Amino acid sequence: MEPGAGDAGRRWAAEPDFWHRVAEQLGTALTVIDAAGRIVAANPAAELLLDRPAAAMRGADVHDLLHRGPDGGRIPRDQCPLLQALARGTAVRGDGDYYLRGDGALTAVSWSASPLTDDGSQRGIALLLTDIATDTAADRGARRERTAYTSALEDLTERLTLVAEITDVLGQTLETDEALARLGRLLVPRLADWAAVDLLTGSGQVHRVAVTGPAGRDTARGDWRGPLPKTGRAALSPLARVLNGGEPVLQKQDQRHEKEKEKEDKEQKQHREQDENGVGGGASLDAVHGDFLRTVGATSVLTVPMGAHRQVTGALTLVRTSPAHPFDAGDLEVVGDIGRRVGLVIDNARRYGRQRAVAEAMQRNLLAPLPRLGPLRLAARYQPAPAGSQVGGDWYDAFGLRDGALALVIGDVVGHDLTAAAGMAQLHGVLRSLAWDRTEPPGAVIDRLDDAMQAVTTVSMATLVLARVEGPRTGPWTLRWTSAGHPPPLLLTPDGGARYLEAGQGLLLGARLGSGGHRPDATVALPPGSTLLLYTDGLVEVPGSDLDTGLGRLRRNALALVHEPLDTLCDEVLARRPPGSTDDIALLALRLPAP
């Protein structure tokens, strides 16, 4: 190619009328049909084939104008494959249809239609036409070969697309139940009429966790989901063999092993006799699974392991009910690949679940129990994040001080993982020691904590509120507090008042600008019967909503619950939080006795 020829070609292809000229010079007849079935364009080759000028065809219904039977009669619209493809928005081909030419003669054509879309909306189809009469035998053979090759390529593409989609969708969750529910919706009806998922549990039992069927069919039957009989080495069914580490199995229901049928029939008869005589017992896994397949009308079945041979987590069973469309070896290969991928997802989900349980237990154990101090009532809640590692740096604390005051703490270490939880534990212990060490305002305690944090903890940054509840046993009480970049406490009073205590704000921990600064303190009288809420930002921050909206929501919800018991108030405040939060939450509540 001469230098610059490629650039010239690209410039030519970028010209506005490039594709128009391609269509005009194309040797194959091309027409464009809109979503209503009307012809909107035709190239010169189409004019020649149909003996009609493009202007005369434009705006005409393609079926009414052109499509005819072999005898020249009109064909009902509901029998037109081209209109059906247009309605479904799918690609389709036809061979041996008859189209009416402008001179009144019929011409036999082969055709191919491809959907035209724009921003996800179907605009119509592109229709390519070939005159069969002008084809030689070699042409027809080549066309059949091309058609078979194209069909095989499209089928392979569809299968690979399905595998990629399943991998992507299942990778978006670490919840086993949600992953398996998504799997069923992806497989039915695209690949199968029914899908069943069986998991091996730690006790060696088999549990059918999901059954998905055609739309409108009952897929929640109690005898289809739940514990299944144990699988033994002597079991004959493909399901039992796969669960015991066997290879994927493709079976047709009329080709099942006769011994398997006889065994199922015998066991079901024994089971019925035991039920009639009141004797305990139950059908085998083979019999229960065979009954499921017969009930759904299976004619072709694929059973594949989920996971690898040495780490089988369960089995996936796919069913087709039409004898005209059985599974083939290609389906078996694709579904086997899907089973391996699903097994990995389930294994990861189980590991994640164990890690989550351990991490959450560790987080909760790091939160000290609340003290009982005379007439003052305390309640607290910790709620893990709905996703991620399930632990973070949120914490609360309450403890008595040397001078008789009550210390309240709410804090949040930057991060949402085990490192943040470990940093929280360090900060928690250091703060307790500094607060107890000497009697001084909360701001001075946090100044010392800020100075020591980098040396004695792994925490780089955190927010918190430290407050002192001061006063004699019978009141009155005063709240003295400081805030290191933390959301303000909420004070509720029995007369319907609700206000955020926004004074006493200072820089968050780890962000001090040099030495010599002093954190501010603030003081407020606590009325009898009042309620104080300390919380972390997960309670008021929701993705897609601003902070003021979250603070207003918390104020309204808390005020509506101010006369409820303290535990009820905490539970309901958490329950009324809108969905969508991705953060963990700590909540500490104090209630003073009424006069």
C-alpha cells in the first residue's frame, strides 16, 4: 500500500454519505424496513431484482407488497417469518420464499434480516435478498455451507456470551442465595426450561436450594426445595454420580438405565407401603430426583458438578421438555464450564461468610459492655455494613470516671476492614486510659490523644465525640463535650424539642496543624427526661442523598420515638433508615430520669 493510502481510506470512510454509496454500489439487493414493517429505502440491486423503483416501494408495507405463496396468493401476516423477526428484534434467514415483482411475476428468493437499533431501541431491519433462480448448484451448495457455518458461529457466540454474562453477574455478589437465584433467571428460558441447584452441606446432606421454571409455573413447591436424601456410592442417577465427583452427564429420559428405573419404582413402592403401615423411612435421592424430572416433563437433561472434582460443592441440573430440541454435546460443554464457575462463586461465598462471621464477632467483642450508673439509662447498637468485610472502625463506649462523671464516646476510624477494626481497638484503649488518668475537660483529653495517636496506634485518621455527663446522682446533669470532626449529638427533650449540638467542633484526629492548638469544649444543661443520641455517619449518610437530608430524617424519626423505651428507640431508628447505606453504624443513647 502506498504511503498515506490508509489515511485516505479512513477519511473516505468518515465522509457523511459513505454508507449510502456502499449500499448504492452493493451487488446484493438491500432494503431497509422500519419498525412498522414499511419499506424506507431500497438500493439499485433491489430495484432490479423486484422490478420496482425505490420511490414506488418507499412507504409500502413489505409483506403486503411483496410476500406471496408459491401460487401467487397472499400469505396471512401471522405466518410471515420476516414480520415475526421484526416483532422480536432478532436476526433471521429464509430460503425459498416468493416475492411479487413489479411485472407481476414471482421470484423465489433467499433472504437474511438483521435488526437495526439506535441507543438500545429497535428502529427496523436491514433485508438482504438473493434470487434463487439465478443460483447454480455450486452457488446453492456454497450458500448452504455458509449458512451452516454462520449458524454455528452465532450459536457459539450466544453460548460464550451466556457464560460471560453469568460470570459477570455472579461476580457481583458474595451472597450464595442471591447468586443462585440470579443463575436460574439467566439459564431459564435462554438455555433450558427448568433448572435445579443442589448443594452439599457440611453434614454430608444434599439440599435443593433453587428451582427455576418457565414463567407462570409454580417453582416454590415445598417438595422440590429443601433437604434431599443422602447420596450413596451405590446410587445410579446422574445427580448422585455427579455429587460423588463424577463427570457431567447428558441424558435423554427415554434412554435411562433400566436398572435405575426399576430401582426408583421399587423404592417408591416400599415408601408408599411404609407410609401406609406407619413405618419410618424415605425414598432415595435417585427416586426423589427422578420424580422431579417426570413431574416437569423432562425429555433431555444435563447434570454437571459445581466446582472441580476434588472440591464439588453441588450439582446443576438443566431440563428441556421439548423432544424436538434436546441438549447436545456443545450444551454439555458450556454448562460444564458454567458449573465450574458457579462452584467457585459458591466456594468464595462460603469462605466470605466464615470470614464475615469471625470478623463481626471480633468487632462486637471489642465493644465494651455498658455500665449501670444510678438512674441514668444507656443503650447501644452496632450494625455491620451490608457489604464488604462487614466490619469497620465504628465504635461506642461508656464508662465511669474517677471523679464520678460518666464518659460517653462515639468514634469512627477511617477504613472499612479488619485493619480499621484493629485501629479502633487501639484508639479505644488509649482513650480510656487518658480519660481516666486525670480530671480535665474533654477537649484537653482529645488533645493528648491526638499527640499520642501516631506513636502508640496504627490509626492515621479518625473522628469522635467525647462527652462527660456531670452532676450529682439525683441531678441536675450537665453535658460537656468536644467533637473531632464527628457528626453532632442529637438532644431530644420531653416537650418535643430536638436539636443538634453543633458547638465544640474541632479538627478530626490526625489532622492537627502543628502544636499549641487547643480543642474547643461546649456545655449544655440536660433537662430531666431528655434523651441524647451519639451516632456514626452511617446512620445519616446514604449514597445519592446529602447530609442535611439525612440529619433531618434522623431528627424526625427520633422525635417520633422519644417516649418509647430506649431500646425500642434504638431499634426503630436503625430500622427506619433508608436502604442503600454501605457503611457500618454505631449508636449510643443516654436517657435521663423524668422528674
